[in-house]
Amino acid sequence: MLRVVTVNEGEEKIEAVLDIKCSALYLHEQILGSHSGAYGELEKQFEAIVDKFYQANNEAINERQYKAARNNYEYFMVLIDQLLNAHQEQALKEKQESGEGK
């Protein structure tokens, strides 16, 4: 028998943030291993990842944080981890309230 698995909104948010984090980590590895001529294009790709993150999460981070993240990889990763933790805590709370986490 097939079992239908539903994904709640919290889990979808977690997956979306994890996708962005993976993209940023992969790009960071490319930047570290690239020659200086490729840096400009990789920087544009990084800014696009930050833009995507901000567009999807502008209720959770403000414009000042967004602008700082576009210029600072480490800060961007901190924002991602903070948001990921918040989504995970919210998902756990929702599961506990619905009786799934017991």
C-alpha cells in the first residue's frame, strides 16, 4: 500500500533555505578553487543567490542585513543558519501542537 506523505509549510521553508545554503556552499568552493579571472562571474552568481534568499525571506531579514550579506559570505551563512534554526523550531512546535511529535 502506498502512503501519502504531506509536507507542511514549515518543512517547505526548511527545504527552500537548505537549497539556498547548498547553492552558496557549492559556489564558495568554486570561488576558492578558481583563478582570478573567474571571480567576477562567481561574485555575480553569489549576489544572485543572496537576492533569491532575500526575495523568499524578506519577512525575516531586513534590507540592511540583505545588503551586508551581498558583500560578506560568512555573514550570509550566519543569516541562513539563523533562519533555518527558526524554521526548524517552528516546525517542531507545530508537530508537537498537532500531536505528531509525541
